[in-house]
Amino acid sequence: GHDGPVLLCAESAGRREVLLEALAGAGIEPVPVDSWPAFLADPAPLAIAVAPIDRGLYLGPGAPMLLCEAQLYGTRVAQRRRRKRETAVDTDAVFRDLNELRPGAPVVHLEHGVGRYVGLTNLAVDGADAEFLTLEYAEGARLYVPVASLHLISRYSGSEPELAPLHR
């Protein structure tokens, strides 16, 4: 194993949440940091940041090391996501899950990170009504997710949902 500090880089805020969940399941809890310079200023043994890179950095024994998701999973994240979009989605099953969510519950969007579920909204798009999931983010920003993209959203599974950090 590497004897220096390690920074894991997730492709997006949503991917960081997915990665944190997977690591927590294995009893591993990296320290969230904002950037490589922030990590270097105060290197934790294991930290995590959002940085869409596809190659890591090894500077030698004991030196800080950078690991990207592709190195952890052995495949490019963007390619995996593209394939996932092409698969058929059972929107009825996803919809039932979303109806179980209460307004204000935190959810994780794969590309936008943690937001709060507001509810379902009908909006006119190209002259036709369409149903959207409404998510609220930091500073009141709202994201309207079409039903066809519900596979990009999952439940937030942190220990204290009311303390879930909202992303921008």
C-alpha cells in the first residue's frame, strides 16, 4: 500500500456522494476537501474532492497521491454513464419510490449533487404538458428533472438527512 496521503477525485458532486456511500459501506470515510491545493495544505490520510480527471498522480513513496474514479473502477465513468442512459428505465418503479419521498427530503442527482425534493411539477414544454421532479439546491436554485431522466436521481443515504449539505 501507499504510505502517503491520498486524494480521491470524483467526476461530479453527485458522483462524490455515490463514492462516499460506497466507501462508507466498506467502513472507509475520506475527508471532503475543496481542491488539490486545499488537500496539500492540510493532507488527510484519505480525502475526496470533485475533480473531473481521468488519470491519477503518483509522486513516489510517502508523497501525496491523486486517484481518479477510473482507477478505482477500472473504467471511465462517463462511458459507464452513457451506457446507463441507453438502458430502458422502469419509470413506474422509480416513480413509486419518488412518491414515497416527503417534500424537503434530500436526494442525490448524479450530475448536480445533493438537493432537496420539492415535489412533482407540470410544465409546458413545446406546447405540451410534461411532468418534472423539482429539486432545490443552495441559494434557492431549482432544477426541473424530466420523468425520462429520473434514473439520474437517488435517495440521499447519509445518517442525518436534515443536515444534508445542499450543492450548487
